[in-house]
Amino acid sequence: MKKNDLIENQEFEKMLKEKMNGLSANVDCFDKIAARAFPDKSEDFSDSELTVNELENITGKHRRLPVLKWVSVAAALVLVAGVLPKTIMMSNLKQRLMHKQDKTTYRELLSEIKSETENGSYTILDLPLDEYIANDVLITPFYSCPFGSSSKNNMNVRLYIRTVGDVWTNQIYAVEYSGEYSESSIVATASSKADFSDKEIEKLTNEQIKNVSSTAGMAAASELFSADGNNLIDENGDAVTAADFSGTVIYKSGDDICTVYFDTLYYHNGAMENGSYYYDTHTDCYVDGVLDASYIIPENDWKCSVNLNNNDAFPGSSGSAFERAELFSDANPFMISDNIFRIEPFAKSYAEQMLTDDKKLDLFLTRQTVSSIPFEPTAEISVPEYEAFQKTTSVFFPTTIQKHEYLDDIIIMAGTQHKGYTLFYANQDFKTSDDVYSEMGFDDLRYQAQILEAMINIHGSQFTDDQLIDMKKQLSRINSLIIKYSDYERTSAENQAEMQAEEIQRQAESDEQQRIKAEKTTNHKSDQTVTR
Amino acid sequence: MTADTNFSAGGDGIIFATLSQNSRTAGPIGEVNQLIIECSTSKESLCRLYEMFKDNVFAVAFSITADYHLSEDCVTETFVRLSQVKKFSHTKGDGKGFILTIARNVALELRRRYKREITDDVILNYGETEQTVEDSIYINQLLRYLNDKQRQIVVLKCCAELTFKEIAKIMRAPETTIKSRYKRAITILQEKAGVTSEKE
């Protein structure tokens, strides 16, 4: 920063401070604070003949005159008895209350879950209750566990998540059960607020929404962490293990439906078994195919959680091991520095599964002798439960990393608590920021291009000229890759859409024929009855 | 009753009697931390903290809510919550950062609660006096060029006089990110303030 800039900055800071101080100079609320912080005890009213009603004036409440009080009571009675019951608002409210009462009973909710999940398309996840509570972010990224922890052993949760293809919606049902799953072992049920109609699902199915991966997590990680030998280090110089996963969720809030492309970055800086994680989620929300920056995702949008006795089953406090931190900055989500690279252990082209359970490598010294060598994996990390999200999980490493003592590979221990952790080895032939794009599929590239275009055209003023030039370069690189992909991918996507349209048409024709046939049969039977 | 008279009316405030009533800067960290520990039982300590940090808390709140009365409510709520703090380590903690973290959380909470109203410019509350309205409008007009995070950083730096390290801690972001955002924000503000004054 130049000297002149510094002086200008200081003057500007001073001016802003003066204005703000001028604004707050009129604020005088200590009386209110004292009245709330020290109610009764610190005040001695024995000499002042103050009554309880008069005390309320301290908190700013006005005393009403007795006459006004009676008039308002009478008016309220007239309103309640005569006017309100006839209004549409009241009938709606009554309906809603009755509906709510229905839904919050355990039996009703259970039967709703049963009928819903039998007819619709749902992903089912079974996992231990404690794992869901602790690793909520990795299981349902926008919802935490709706049940509190239990002192009983072997408590589990079954999640039903409504899907469109392999893309999740936010219509979720959860049941808590003991031991093996059966209707009799269920002890609590929960339901999210979102409720998609069949028509909405059909429309979304035709839109062919897919899970796509994103580079935002890697960009944020490359800004947050730096390389130090074999370690990624945070701003305090502590070694961290960082990963991200991304995907798509179709979100319904009220009547609004939004396609949310998300990227969750998370890291820990202690031993994985004991350490908690910091995380943050970056989202791009599309309403009717248009990026809507103002859309706010209502997180943890559960409607109800009830146990067998119809009591509220929501936990008193969160037991999550994930603490939200601000990891995605305003910086360009496409600026990936060359200090880190990523490995996607669950995408098989990048890493190969090797061993499970213990931290030992079986080295085949000769054909007959095998030596198990204990070692520490380069990274240990918990990963999402859902396969589509798991596949996108990237673990980040510093480009300064040295080769392993015995192997030329990086070894990652990744998995989930109840399914166990797996060791993966990945060749150190790591990818640069440019390679990240070249590894992406057609849909991912198209999504990245869409986002970049929106950033340049709509939010371009937020970036410096240099950043804009870089972004345009990235866009041109992505577009050149899209062109390479497009011939094959576009043809296959179009063919698929055509096939689906034909299938829908065939189904509709067959339904119509069946209906006509059924009608004819009914008419024929009734004719016979009349003849007889 | 004003805060000042409340303060001087305190019976056991000997150690505070020599402090300047108009002081707007925080004292040594140890003193602030001690006051935080005492403020759940001592009105004088709470009053002293209020005197020291009222402006800072208001600034943080205004940067988030952009609304005069909501910011005032935020000041009230922040100090009430401060008086209810059960555990605070005076050896580890940075009292000022602690208070401003509470303020930020309260302001975010209030903004979330009244979000629909705030986004409607018509309902924005700029206070009662002419000067307050003028200042509110000026600051809001200036800060509207910044995004949410940039606005908070500028206010925490300029008005609350926090270091980048302290801001990074409150906003849970790396110090380098805070610095770059601040630099970008100030550039935007100077540009816009220049344009505004030229027009005038």
C-alpha cells in the first residue's frame, strides 16, 4: 500500500468513525439493560410506594387506564365471539391447527411415512443414532438429527429422503428405532416441512437435474490453508486435514422450489477420533434455471419430531461434532492456487482401495513372505454417507508433500464410523488447478461455465480487473473442454431425453387404452344386466 | 436515568470513580475481563462496560442490520446477555472481542428475525433526530456498496478499532482474507465517497 493511500485510508476511517459515533451518541438504553439484568434485587422500592404495575414502566410498557382496559376487553370479546370465527383467516388457521395436530401425533406421522415411502422414490439410509447426531453435516448437509441422544445401546436412525433420479430433495422422514428395524422397534418419528406433490416431482424429473461437483471448496481451501512440507497448515500454523464434497439438492420452502448446488468444505486439526470439525457450505441456488443470489436456504427445516408418547423428540442441544465457521470467503471461487491438490478416493479413477480396518500395510516382500508394516496414513477423514456425495469427496494435500517412506503413494484413511474406514492409496501424480477441469464430466463443466458466466456478467463489479481476466481465461478453458465433450455428451443427453419422452408417451397411451378397455367392460356388463 | 447518573449512583464503585465518563476506548484487557466477570452481580461493572463499548456494539449492529432501532435493541440485548455470562476466563479471553462477538451474534439473530422488513427499504428506521437520520442515511448509502462481510469488517476496523487479527477471530476467517476484503472495501468506499462528494 502506498503512503498516500495510507493517509487517505486513515482520513476515511476517521470520518466513518465520527459519523458512526454521532449515530450512537443518542443511544441511551442502560436503564432497560439494568432493569432486565438486575430485576427487583438491585432496586429498593420500599420507600417509593411503587406497585408492581408501576414497575412495568421501567421496562418501557405503558400503563393503560382502567376504562380503556375494560373497553379493550369488551371489544376483544366481540371480535372473538362474533367476527373472527366467520373470517377466512380463522377457518384457515383452524384447518392448519387441526392439520398440525394430526401430523404431530406419532401414529399419524408413522402412517404418513409408510404411505409416502411406499409410493414415492426414496433413498433409505440406516445408521447409528450417535453417528447421525455427531456427523449430521456429512449425512444430511442441511439438516441436523431431529432426535436427542439416548442412554440406551443400539439405537439407530432410518432416513427416508425423497429423490428425483439420484438427486435428493428436502422431503425427509426420520425414524428412530432400537436394534433391528421393524415397526415395533420404532420409538420416535420426524418429518421435514417440505412436501413435494407428484406433479412437481414429474416436472423435476423431466428437467433431468443431476448431482454436479464444484471447485468452490478447493478454491476456499487453497485460500485458507498453506503448504508446509507434508502438511496443510492453517493460519495458526497447525496441521489440518481438509476435505470437501458437493452435490445437488432440490429444495422446497413454502411454494418455492429451488435447485441448490452445494459444496461443503470441512477440516479438523486434531486426531480424527477425538477432534471436532469446522465446516462451511457454499451454495448456488437456481430458481427456474436462473441463479438467484437472494434465495436463503432455511436450514434444519424439520416440521415435527415426536416420540411414542406424542411428546416432542427434538434434542435440547446439538451434539454435532461439526461447528460452522466462515470458510468460503468472497474471493473468487474459481481461483485455485497451486499450493494444494486434491485426491478423490471414492472416484475410482483417482485412488484405489487397498486395505481395511487397521493401519498396516501388507507388503509382499517375496512371493511367500508378507510383512505387515504399521504406519500413519497421510490423511484420516470421515466422509458422507450417501454414495453420490461420497463419490465427490476430495481430500486436499500440499503440493510440497514428500513421498511415503515405503511407497510412492499418498495413503488416505476414509469412511464412516459404522461402515468402517478404508485405506486408499493414490499415486502422487497429482493434479494442478487446470487438471481439475479436465477431469470433470460434461454436466460439471456446463455447471461451472454457467456459474462463471453469471459471476462475470452479473457480479463482475465485485472483482478486480485481474480477477476478471483470470475468470474469463477459466471460462474459455472450460468452454474449450465443453466443445470437446459436447459432441458425444450432447448426443447422448438428447437421445436419453428423447427415449424418456417416448417412454412417457407410450405409458400415457397404454394408460388411455386400459381406461377405454375398462370402460367398455363396465358398459358391456351393465348392458348384460339390463338385457337379463 | 442516564447511564452516567446510574454509574455515579453506584455504592461500591470506588475503583471506577476515577475513570473518565466520556472515555470511549477500552482499558487494558485485564480490566475489561475483570469487569465482565463482575458484571453479572455488579451494576456498576455492567455500566462501565456499557460506557466503554456501547459505541462499538452499536457500530457492529448497524453494520449488520442497517437499522437504527434494531441496532439500539441489539445494544440492549448484548449487555443483558453479557450480564448473564456464567463462565469467562479472565486469563485467556479478550474481553472486547468477546463482547463484540456477542453483539455480532445478536445482530445476526435480529436481522434474521426481521429480515423481510429490513430488505424493504421503506421500513428502515433511521432514528428520530435530524442528525441521526442524516448520519444513518449517509452511512447506509455508503455501506450499501459493500457486501455483508466487507461492511462488517470496515465497521469493526474503523469504528470498533479492532486489529485485523481480532476481526479474524470474531468473524472466524483467516487474517489474510480479512485484510484483502478490507482493502477491497476501502477502495470501493473511497471511490463511491469521491463520486458522492463530487456530485454534491
